Amino acid sequence: MTLFRTFILKLSFFKPFENLITKSFLFKKLVKRFVASEDLEAAFKIGEEYCREGYLVSMDQLGEHVESTEAADTEAEAYTEMAGRIAKSPMKDKMNISVKLTALGMNLGDDIAKENYRKILDVCKPHGTFVRADMEDSPYTGRTVTIIEDLFREYKNCGTVLQSAMHRTQSDIQKMIGMGARVRIVKGAYLEPETVAYQQKSKVDEMYVDGAKKLLKEGTYPAIATHDPKIIETLKEFIEQEKIPKERFEWQMIYGIRRDLQKQLLDEGYNIRIYIPYGAAWYPYFSRRLAERPANLFFILKSLFKK
Ligand code: FDA
């Protein structure tokens, strides 16, 4: 974990920093780079446009940590609305959904989140739309895995995300492989204690490659989600060596990050899905993106000193 990343993630919980980012004009351009739109319709159009270009997309209505059942219901309704829009789209086979279980009420109880997730899965199931539960920080890891284990018996269109930073991930990968559930593997975007997560970037990267290889060989249509060119090259060599067909997995990248690499993988004939975040509650998501790359903040600082 780099010092910069730790610093920004800690700072993101500090109200004046949040005010600076959400209220200042300085960050507008950068927010626009990472957040497709605050509005569902506009974001949906962007998603469809990506599909027309040949990409796959995952639509993510931004929001997390709701603290009332009413707010959780509202989030679930927004997701069922998105599911309805997808069902009617000519691009529906290229679109799926990502959701955070704390947006569906996990802080009020796992049953509330599970029932709201079930509502979305019910709308999506007849259309074959996949709905992935994003992975949040460590207090939610085991609970998310358990919800997937429960729901997967009934809904083959659910799956989750596993973070290579977490000590438990290799065993969760094995569990998901055993069940036949789809996994997106990521490095992990949250600040975690050393009791549960590797702190060294090199170790997180090493575990990423290990986990991704296991999923590519034995998993069900895994999603390899990274912008790391070195890891992508290593995995491409593995894919070739093991003769893994291109239709058996997909790459995933985030809207606004490494568009050159996204296009390169598309041109090479791989399945590549773009994660498209939208909605007004973008601050926590944006601060995680800010923390991932010092250059994002330097870009803002530079513009301060420009005439
Ligand atoms: P790494 O951080 O090493 O970056 C590699 C390169 O990518 C950088 O050198 C830079 O060029 C580029 N890059 C990365 N981040 C950037 C940024 N913010 N701005 C500009 N350039 C950047 N995490 C999680 O905990 N739970 C989840 O559910 C998800 N879901 C998810 C979905 C998808 C589709 C992706 C791609 C990622 C996630 N993540 C996530 C985030 C993930 O855990 C991780 O924090 C980021 O992907 C950054 O890690 P990289 O693998 O890209 O490598």
C-alpha cells in the first residue's frame, strides 16, 4: 500500500476534503472522466454506445452505506429500473449490472440486503441479465460471500468480486470455483489492516496473478479486472500457453481509465467489459479512484497554477 493511497483514503473521510471535492469547480473535469453521468438515461446511452463499438458493459448506480430501509428500497428500485431499461435494449446481451450490498441495506442487516438483491435478480433472471455484487471493505467480505452462496442456489445470474489483497481470497476463489459462480478478480480498493490484507503492492500483484490463473483454468467465465499492463501481458501469455479460448473469460476495466488499453484488447478480439458508474452519490467512488493514482491529484494541482 503506497503512502499516497493511504493518505488520500484516510483524507476522504474528512468533511472539509469532501466539501472541497464535491463543491469546487476544480474537480468537475476529473469527476466527469470517472463518472459517466449523474443521470440514468444519459449513462444508459453511454453504455449502449460502448456496446455498439463492440465492448460489453456493466452499469453501476453509485451509492453505498445507506442507513434506512426506505433508502435501501429506493436504491433497489433504481436498479430494477435499470434492469428494465436493459431488458428493452437491443444491446441487452452485452449489458449487465454491478451493485454494492451496502447500497441495498447491508448495514441494517444481511437479510435486508439479500431481499433487495433478490428483487433485482428476479427482474433480471428472465432476460438472462447478470447482476454482480461488488466487494466492499473487509467487514463485508464474509457476509457478501455467504449471501452469494445462498442466492446462487436459486439464481445463476448472481456472482461477486474477490480482492487479491485479502488473505482469505485464495480459499474464496476455490469456493466459488466449486459452486460454479462467476468471479471478478480485482486487487482491492479499500484501506485494510494487516491482520486481513497484504500491505505490499508486490504481494497483492503476485496474489492477483495466482488467483487469476486459477480462475482462468478452472472458473466459470471469470472477469479479469485490472488496468495493470504487466499483469495483462503475463496473463495473456498464460492464456496462450494453456490454450484458453477467448470466449471463456473477459477482461474488465473502469470507465475513464486506460482507454488505450481497453481499445487494444478489443482490437485483439478479447471480450472486454467497461464498468460504467453513474448517479449523484459519486464521492466515495471518486475518492477511491483519486487515491489509486497520484497523477490524478497532480493534474488538479497543476491546473491551479495555470493562468
Ligand atoms: P494498479 O493500481 O497497479 O494500476 C495499474 C495502472 O492502471 C496504473 O499504473 C495506471 O496507469 C492505471 N490506473 C489504475 N487506477 C487508476 C486511476 N484511478 N486513474 C488513472 N489510472 C489508473 N475494487 C474493490 O475493492 N471492489 C470491487 O468491487 C471492485 N470492482 C472493480 C471493477 C472493475 C471493472 C475494475 C477494473 C476494478 C474494480 N475495483 C474494485 C478496483 C480495484 O480493486 C483496483 O483498486 C483498481 O482496479 C486499480 O488497480 P489496477 O488493477 O488497475 O492496478
